Amino acid sequence: KEERSLNFLEEIIEADLASGKYKTIMTRFPPEPNGYLHMGHATSICLNFGLTKKYGGSTNLRFDDTNPVTEDTEYVESIKNDIKWLGFEWANELYASDYFEQLYNMAVTLIKKGLAYVDDSSSEAIAEQKGTPTQAGRRNEYAERSIEENLQLFADMRAGKYKDGEKVLRAKVDMASPNMLMRDPLLYRIKHAHHHRTGDTWCIYPMYDFAHGQSDSIEKITHSICTLEFVPHRELYDWLIKKLEIYPSHQYEFARRNLTYTVMSKRKLLQLVNEKHVAGWDDPRMPTISGMRRRGYTPESIREFCDRIGIAKRDNVVDISLLEFFVREDLNKRAQRRMVVFDPVKVVITNYADPDGEELLTSENNPEDPNGGTREVPFSNEIYIEREDFMENPPKKYFRLAPGQMVRLKSAYIIKCEEVIKDENGTVTELRCTYIPESKSGSDTSGIQVKGTLHWVSVKHAITAEIREYDRLFKVEDPSSEEGDFKEYINPDSLKVIRAAYAEPALKNAHYDERFQFVRKGYFVLDKDSSTSGMVFNKTVGLKDGWKA
Ligand code: ATP
Ligand code: MG
Ligand code: MG
């Protein structure tokens, strides 16, 4: 495996371990259970779990479930499933909501220190009083409340005496700070809403800034890694830890990972699902981990992709073809080769005396894998080849089938096209060919050299399967930065369905966890829509980077 240089977080951790600042490190992955995980999350997962895998220590899975309205247990289950599938194990499954009582007590501590107060102002008034970045804000009369009064009011907030928005708890920090987030930020808000875990126990909920750092501290997280938009939050993160005199976790930031031709925000992905632009969160066109799994991406290739591109300190958009490159590289090593004809034209081999039973030819499952083994492929006097592999009036250097021209049938014989049969519209309906009996693959004594090799299936042995081929979900590289609504840029032709392709019979035994290369076609995987009445295959990725803008 190629060596890559250390990323900036690895440098920090190596220095922290070398200096003895920490004996062991602790990270966490903190998803909000308000959607399915996407490739951006995969970056964060590979980073957080990867660091403790490399340096020892452990990683918690902490559901950041402090917002009761948007969260759901369906999401919790999908998130756990996706992390496991990616190949990582968390030390503890934790929920920020399990800390609600502790967080409440921390807020009480701040009140007792004179560092927090209950404010009755409207959110508009609070925003107005905060001032602007160039102009200091001003405190209102509520900031003058006594500690006793604040303790009583905060207890009353918890007890449900007030309606949503009637009161908030604010930290008393600095209304003149150049960092707007330090101007007496909100710590708690009232929300009479049912929570997916705590039910109706609480009607006040902590803000992100009051829950996240405190949860890190409770879990003794050493390196709390988040994305760049939290840089301005770090000052408050540190302030709260210091004033509460709790375990000093540290926050580090890296750039969000984005991919071309897609969107990577749960809010936008949810719109695609709800408005039925896709078939669900796990639609194979979605940049979600579940979508990529269904598409046939392997966890190995996603991990390799995340590791190789590393992390940055500036937001960046990575070309999706780079991810596809890693997928293709991995699948080439593990995919079983099978022959499938998508758009058939019948070939009748006139001099082949179809024996009673059948002739079984032997074909390698994977030339890249010495232990891949072989399989038997039945041959007969009637086969299908791809319609596009025949041309009646070919240009020079056309090595596929044409009148009077020879090609090899993969793992079988050389055939020669003798006659073209057409219907009244001029459409080719059948090709009459002869075969060279001495040209059998593996024991060819014919001495004939041909340049083209075609995939094929025997007509009477073929099974049919539905094929789903995917293109980019969006027509533009960065739909979120375009004018207007991002959904205006959805590619209307991102799904192409072939109702009945003809496959060699070995494909009948395909399993969901197997990967296939359909010879000359690309990589494919069995889709969950398959049933006893029909198989469905998803195209994972093409054999080459054939896609052009
Ligand atoms: P979204 O905008 O999709 O809702 P989020 O950051 O709100 O993303 P969280 O559930 O809070 O979603 O994310 C969990 C973790 O994953 C966070 O630590 C977050 O920083 C990280 N993360 C989310 N999106 C990306 C991304 N595009 N690149 C890198 N890390 C990400
Ligand atoms: Mg978040
Ligand atoms: Mg979000």
C-alpha cells in the first residue's frame, strides 16, 4: 500500500502522544439522527474511527439528538447499520439526550456563578440587541436578574410553566466581543415537543453549543473533530468548559467534503426523497452510504477513497470520478465475470451439430484472482450477441462481426458471418454464421488470428434479468451553487432500465453480497427489488471512465 504523508490531525495527535499530553486518544462521531448518512459523513467516520484505529484509543458513536422535532429512530438504525457496513466499531453507543439531566445541572452551575440568565425577550429583540460585528451589543434589563430569580425561572421553564419562545436561558459572556457567538449566546430554549427517546420528560432543550462540548467533556473526548463552520464556535466551546471546570476536550476543524454532480446536505437529500425525485434514501443514485451500498460500491473502496484524498483545511469539491476510480479498482479484483447481452441479435451457427445434451465450455471467473476458479458456460447452435457488435458495412479496422468477417466468442470458438437476415424494415433479425471446430479457447489449433472477442449467451440456456443503469443525478457540477433551486438541475435521464437482458445461467445463483463484472459492460450487483419472478441488477460503475460532460 502506498505511503501517504501525515494529515494535520495525525501530526497533532502524534505530538500530543509524544509529549505525554495524552496516554490514549478518544474521538467521537456525532451524527444528528435527522437523515441518512452521506459521503461527507463517510469522510468524518473514516477520519474519527481511523485515527483511533491507527493510534489506539476508541471512538464513541454519539447521537446528537438535542433537536426533538426532526429526529427519528429510523435514522438511528440506518446510521448504525451504515457505520458497521463501512467496517467500523464504536466503543459506546451514546445519546446526547441521555445527558439532559447533567446538562441541566451544568446550566444551574452557570447560573449560580452569575454566568447565565433567563431572558424574556423575543428572538427579534435579542438579535437586535446583539448589535453588529462592528458595533457592540447591549445587555437588557433581564441580564440584571438575581441568581435566585434566575434559578427559580429556569426551574419553572423546565416545569413547563411557559410557552415556546417565552423565555430562554443565555450565557453571560461579552456583548462587545468581535465574535458574535460570544454575545450572550442562547443555552436553552423552550420547546413543547415529543422527543424520540425522552418522550415528554423535557420541554426545554439545550442548544448545540451547550450540548456538544459538554457531551465531549462528559465522555472525555480528547480530540473533538468537526467541520470548518464550527471554527467561530470554538471560543464558546472553550469558555464553557473553563467556566464549568470540566474535562478539557479540544475542538479541531477540517473542511467539509463535497462531491461533484450531487448535493450533500441531509436537508436537500430529504427533499429529493419526499418529492420523489428518487426512490428513497437508498436509491442507487443518492450520495448516501446506503445508496452507494445498493449501487454496489464496496466499503473497502469508500475507505480507500477517504484515506487517499485525506482531509483539508479548506472546503473542497472532489470529482466523483475519483471515487468511481477507487470503486472500479476494487471491483476489478473481486468481481466474478459473467456474460450478459443487453440488446440481443440472434446468431445461428449453421455447421454446429448441437449435441443432444449440451456442450459445456469452461470460463475463468476472474483473471485477476488466481483463486477465482472457473465456471461452465453452455454453448449451442443459437446464441445471442449484442446488436451493436455487428455492422453490415463496417469501416476499416472494425474488429467485431461483419459479413465475411471472423470474431472469437469469449471462452468458445471463432465464428464467421456468412449471411445476414433482415425483416421488411431492413432490421437485422438473424446472423447466419459458421464456426471453426479447431478454434476452441484453450485448445485452439486453427492457427487463425482474430482481433475481436465478443460476449454471448446461448439462446436456450439464457435467463433474463432487468438491468438498471445510472447516470449523474444532476446535470451540473455543483447544483447547490447554481442560481435558483438546486432541483432545477436534476438530470431527467439518470436512470435507464433494460427490462430483459439475456444472461448466462450461472447468474441465476447470484447473491446480494456478490459483485459481478458483466464482460465488456461494467460492474453490477443484484438489487433488493429482485424477487423469485425476476432478477434486477444495478450497474455500479463502467469498466472505464467513459463519462463525459
Ligand atoms: P448535513 O448538512 O448533511 O445535515 P451535518 O453536519 O448537519 O450535515 P451531522 O449529523 O451533524 O450532519 O454530522 C455528523 C458529523 O459528520 C459531524 O461531525 C459533521 O461535521 C460530519 N459531516 C457532515 N457532513 C460532512 C461533510 N460533507 N464532510 C465532512 N464531514 C461531514
Ligand atoms: Mg450537525
Ligand atoms: Mg445538518
